[in-house]
Amino acid sequence: MKTLMAPIHRAGWPFIILFAGITLILFIFSYVIGLFGALFTGWCIYFFRNPHRITPIGEGLILSPADGIITKIENALPPAELKWVKKPLTRISIFLNVFDVHVNRIPVDGVITKIHYHPGKFFNASLDKASEFNERNSVLIQTASGEDILVVQIAGLIARRILCEVKAEKQVKAGEVYGIIRFGSRADIYLPEGVHPQVVEGQRMIGGETILADLHSKSPRRLGENRNG
């Protein structure tokens, strides 16, 4: 119930009003078609929900920047346009379908040191090549202890708008909303060298709540398996 009654992100209101207006017009011509319009309006409201989240607090915790399913954990080079690290880092890719919450959240406490928007294509966000070729927006955050965490908003097959609401040099806290990607999308997060993920591929993430890793933990990469039988 809390998810259904969640607040709406302000970026969604123009779309909700548009959908609602079209629905009223459709009802004038056809009750049945109007019902389909009402269905899409309800979905639009649901899509732009911005539910309250309870953020775990702790020095060194890295939280998921988005809701969705982890599709891949692998070593990969960060986006070249950042002109940042030129060696592979552990990348966690989170795919958001059209029914997931699409607001994005800051993964760690720190200061934003760099933001870079890169225009690109609109491949299905679940594909590996989406990280390299799709439209994206990179946000680099430095923690108080000097570690750099990179989180990348990636547009998907349907998405045509990435919204980032923070600026460089801004002090941020883990769990804060910093942007939204309209419709199907993906979020990549790059961990510092030597930091191992404590989540596994196929696991569902809750943005601002699920702990991906701990900067100060020496635990090896976590493993997982399907035990449904």
C-alpha cells in the first residue's frame, strides 16, 4: 500500500496531466477506448512514484542507486569520456523495467567531483553494449576517506530523457534522490579497486536501501545460487 500511495516525482506531473487530458478526450468518443487511456494514466502515475526509503547508515556503506535486477557483475573500463580511471573496475549493472521505481539515489556520502553527460544510442538497457553505446550521465562521488564511486544513469530502448538534479562540488548523502530516467533504463555503479560486491547477479535491488558493498570490509565477493528447487 505504501508503494501504491507513494509521492510522485515532480518530473512526472507533465506526463500525468497529458495522459489524463488525452483520456478525457478519449472518453468523449468511446467509453471503451477511454478505459484504456485511464489504464495508461494509472501506469504513468505508478511509474513516476518516489517512495520513501529507509537508508542504512554506516561509514563505508555503498547503496544501490536504483531499483531493479542485477544483470551483470564484471570488470569493465569506466566511460572513456570521463578521462578518469583507465583500468577495469568492478561494475554492477542494474536493469530497471517499466514497472520499477525510476528515481535514482546517491550510493554513498561524499562530494560530487564530476558530472558528465554523453549523448548516445538507445539500445535495450539490458544488453551489455548499452553501457558503452547508450546515452548516459556519469556522476563521480568522492567519500570523506578519499575513495571514488562512479554511478552512471543509462537510457534504454524507450527512454529519451535522463534527469540529473545535482551539480559538481555538492555535498551529498547516501539515499538522497538525485535524478530520474524516464521509462526503461539501467544504472551502472563502479566500485573502487579492492572493494568486493556483497550482492549477486539476479538479485533484486531497492534503491537507497540495499547494501551493494562496504568500503572497509575485507570480505570476498559474495556468491549466490537459485535454491527454489
